[in-house]
Amino acid sequence: MTRPISHLALATSLAFGLAATTSAPAAANTTTREEQSRVTTSSAASTAANTDIKPPVAEKRPHTYTHHGITIEDPYDWLYDKSYPTVDDEDVLNHVKAENAYFEAKMAAQAPLTEALFTEMRARIKEDDSTVPQKDGDYLYWSEFEEGAQYRKHYRKPVAGGEAELLIDENALAEGKEYFSLGAASVSQNGRFLAYSTDTDGSERYTARIKDLQTGELLPDIITNLRSDLIWVANDTALVYGPSTEEWRTLEAKLHVIGTPAESDVTLYKEADQSFSVGTGLTAQEDWLVIAAGDNETSEVRLVPAANPTATPILVKPRKKGVEYSVDVRDGELWVWTNDEHINFRLAKADLKTPGDWQTVIAGSDEFYLTGFDLYKDFFVTEGRLNGLDQIQLRQYAAPSKVTPISFPEPSYTAGLSNNPEYDVSTLRLSYQSMVTPSTVYDYDVKTGGLTTLKTQEIPSGYDASLYVTERVSVQARDGTMVPVSIVMRKDRAAILKKAGIEGPGPLHLYAYGAYGYAIPPGFSTTRLSLVDRGFAYAIAHIRGGDDLGRRWYLQGKMFERTNTFNDFVDAGRGLIAKGYTAEGMVTASGGSAGGELMGAIVNQDPGQYGAIVAHVPFVDVLNTMLNEKLPLTPGEWQEWGNPITSKASFAYMLSYSPYDQVEAKDYPPMLVTAGLNDPRVTYWEPAKWVARLRELKTDDNLLLMKTNMGAGHGGQSGRWNSLKETAEEFAFILWQMGMAPKSEGE
């Protein structure tokens, strides 16, 4: 069977973010406001010493464009290197480097605080940690970190007994590289071959290799430009994968026969619609290859025998705009999860001979949001949310309406199925956490209903959950909608604040994403403690645009209802101020990718609420990006945001909220903005242009910093310590701007 090593699956999301992506999944030319003079790169050491360095001011070059009779001036368009994805324009690179030099210079005084934060964050991480081994066929699989290592090692050993076998050493693969990411990884059914893919520059273009686990040698086969999982088919003689187009789109499912040149790979399916993306996988019994095509609102699925992948595919049901579905197969019977009859999805069955004739098994519900299902030999599992909280439900094939829920003790939490690679099982691996409970791995006994704790996240420096309290409150948005907010803080917060010289309500950090139907669960974070232990309340706003409260919650935050997302966030902060959790100007906020767009919108709308803002790889030049169909993800995003090329209404609506286009001459809070030069999701020039316009128009003297990772992409730096250092920089910036950083010499 195809055995993905659980956490390695490469996401093929069309979204600008999470990213990764978490997820998720900039610029400079230096001058004063009065004069613009070119600067070249200086070393971090020399710039750090120059604390009087002036902020880079980008040159304004005349540029306009007109659509639907509306003309827009865009004087910072030149920061978009038209040779992208190659970025070699000297003016652009000089500007990027100047912004980085300015960042280094201004943050130099906070280096001791950054290092202190990094040290305490690292002390909460068990350095020689490992995952819980999981049985898959004849082997147990797990991964582990060695003390001090940036990356994981992946192992297996025979269930029957024997020595552990090293499958992948990420540290060795990453050696000498500024960036490294392991993408897909799967072991063949016979256990002999391992296929895996790597990205070494953050561009999300992966290269796949095949390792013979008997000899330890790499086969000569090399697959480049990969953007998908690697699926073993044809009795372990071939792999199915998805290549990338020049625009980073995955429009094909291809078959690579082991031992043959990649140039001779066969296309199993090719999608004509540039807004769709193609992904592949195997059904529960691994006898069918699933080839799925879709965008953010429409699906179309084909099935091919895994043993004969070049056979004529079975089209389950032709695409219909707005209808999403996914499928699985058990004993020749098709199971379908779809929103064709209810917004919160239903579960249906069909005969493979008539795959489009769907008969309801579990009807859609206004109360229960069905988010997915998993088939096993003797039972199946449905997952979803009830009142915004995760639900895991066991059901029997003979009586699917009878539900055996898996219960958890806390009133607010996040839980779900974890790594369960086998079809015939009597226990299920589960994951669980809350804002005060560290990540926990359980085995659930299907017959007895018993939960066995296999592992609880260890925090070496110590953690006492009794010192913290978590709450879930509702705040009324301006249109009357009640928006839930999850909050964690110290029980002795008032005493901590008093000791720090802060009377009354203290600072509160507010986080959200709000796009693509991605819910932000109330989970645990060790890094978050560095703010909470200093007296911050930390809140997650479950705003519209995510699907926290069901599919309708998502739909109310997209297309022509997109501004609900921004309003919800602003109103959540205002509501928390009214409830006494914090005060005017003491809210700090962060978000990345589409959540970075959120940051841009909320500071345009209500800048006075915020004491500091961090926007990671922010999607802020919305209108220009959605007008440029040559960019990697634009066609696939029109279903989320609208198509301003064909629709005047979409053009005008995007213009009304696009953060870059709505920057005004007024005061803005202190801001830290990040970017990745190789980012294919939110291209570097979006934050670069936004920061340039902010520098031009803002009327305050508040700090505005931008940091561009020159050798990374959407997810920032790779490696657990490098990534952690960036979080420490972010928190140091927030504490500094909130007046909670230790005083440095000269201040």
C-alpha cells in the first residue's frame, strides 16, 4: 500500500496562505522623505550599529491602468520585477536589501530581548522529541528530532521485532542549504521503495527521488517540478504525481513508471480550466486511484483502478458550479461527501455502475457541520463541528444514523483523527489540545470506548496548566452577528501587570485568519506563553471567512461579503475592550497571508485600536493580483474573491477594501511586515508596495519595518530553530512597541 509518512504530506491548497501553511503559506531603495538616493547592501553588523539609519523611501514612477472605465494610479508598480519568478532587477533588489538593512538596524537594540525570548521558547521544546510509532502493515513508523537538530529523522522497524531503520535524514538533505522542506513521502506496498520530494529554495517546486530501502541506494529516477503527493500504483511499479506549470498550477495527474525517463511519463488526466487544480490519492482499501479536480467551490472526481492506472477512468459526476464533493470506496460501493443538497454537507452512497446516483446516508443539518468522513473495515467515522467545537463520531454501516460520539472533558478544545493508515483497525489514533492543555495523542478503543493517553507534549522548562484560564465569549459585530472569541490568560494577570507598572486593563493580542473556510481552532502554543506570562491576554477571533460555525460562516466572508471578515475582527477587538479585557491602543494583532490582508484592512479601518501590528507575507495588493491572470494562483482565486477582469462590480468592491489601494494620509500603528523573495503564493512585491505607500502617506512617526527572507518562500525560514527565532523577533517587536521591553542603552 501507499504509506504516506503522516506529517509529510505536501498540501496542494489553492489558498494564498495557512502556511504552511500555516500557514503560511519584500523590498527597498533607501532615502529620506525629501530626497531619494540609491543605497547598496551593507552587512548586518555595520547596519546594526547605525541606529540613526533613515527608513527607505521608494521612488515614485508614473504608472496607471484602466479597467471598466476606472483609472488607478500605481506609482510603485516598478517593484514588481516583470521577469518574475526570476528577480534580478537591480533597483528592486537594492530596495529589498535596503529595507532589510533598516530592519536590522532598528531591531539591533532589541537583540537581547529577541535572544531572551528565543531562549525561553526553545526551553519549552523537548529537543530530542519523537512522534508516537504507528503500525502500518509490517512496520512501525515514527520520526524524531535529535537534540540541537533543525530537522527530523524518519524511521521504521518491523512489527515482528528488529532494528530501527533510518528512512530519511532531513538534516543531511538540508546540509549546506539556506532553506529546506520535505514534501511528500510514501513507502511502496511491498515495503522496499521510498519515494520522497524536497524543496531547497522555498519556491514550492519539489524534486522527487526514489530510495531502495534494501540497498540504501537512490534510483536514477528524478521527477522535477512536483507539487503533489507521490502515490504508488500498479503493484509498486509506478508513481502518480502532479507536476507544476510555469505558473505554479497543478493541472495534470501523471504516471511515472520506475526505471523509465521522466520525459516518457504518461498523462492520466489533464485539466483545461486554469482555475482548477488536480490532486490524487487512494481509497480506503487502496484499490482505486482518485483523481480530483476542483477550485474553491466546485469539484469533479474520477476513479481509476490502482492496479491499472491507464485504464479508462470512471467519472463520478460532472462538475456543477457550486457543488463540492469528495469520494471513497468500500467493497465496491461509492461513498460521497457533498454540499449538493445542504450547505453543511451530507453523506451519500452510490453503486459504482451508476456513480452519479447519490442516495443519502446522513442528511445535511443546520446544527451539525459535517467536515469529512473516514471508512474502516467494520465501522466508519464522521467528523464535524457542533456550535463551533470539533466532533468525532463513530457509526456502524448497518445503522449509520446511530452515533457513538467521542467525548472530551473541556468546554473548548480542538480534536480530530490523527494518523490512521490501516483499514482494518480496532483502535483509532486521535489528537487533542486546548488553549491550556498541551497537544495530546490518544488511542481510542472502538469496542470499549476507552481513551489511552500515548503522549502529552512535554515542556522541559515546566508548565502548570492551573495557572491559566481559557474563556470563550461572544462579541456582537456591527450587523448584529455574534462572533465567538477564544481567550487564554494567566489567572494572576492583574498581579503580573501591576508588577510591570501597568494599571487597569492590560495588553491583548488578537489573532485570526478568516478566509478559504479555514477555521482557527482553540489550540495550544508554547510560544504564545511568552506573551501570556508577561500579562497579555491572547485571543483568537473566529471571524467569518473561516468555517468555524459552519459552511455559511465561510460564505459570509467571501466574494461580495468579504468585508464582514474585517468588520468582525475590528468589532471583536472593540468588544473585548468594552468587556474590560484590554483598552484602546493596547490591542496588538497578527495574521499571515490572507490573514495579512486582514491586518492591512483593519489598520486602514480602525488604526487607533492597535498598539502594534505584525503582517506576515500579507496579501495586500488584492486588486492588482486578481487582475493578473499570469500570476501563479490568480485564476483559482477568482471563486474566493471575484474576477475584477470580467466584473465591474468585483473590481469596484475589491478596490474598496484592498489594503494597498486604501492607504490614506493618517496615523497608523507600529507595524512589522514580512515577505519571501521566492514566495509563489503572496509575491514579494505585495508587501513591498504596501510598505512603500505607507511610508509615503502615513502621518505618524511610528515604526514601520519590513523583513524579506531572501532565500525562502511563503512559510518563512525553515528549520525549527530558525523559524522559532523569527517568532522571537515578532514578539520582541510587539513588546518593544507596547513599552514592555527592557530599556536598552541610549533609550
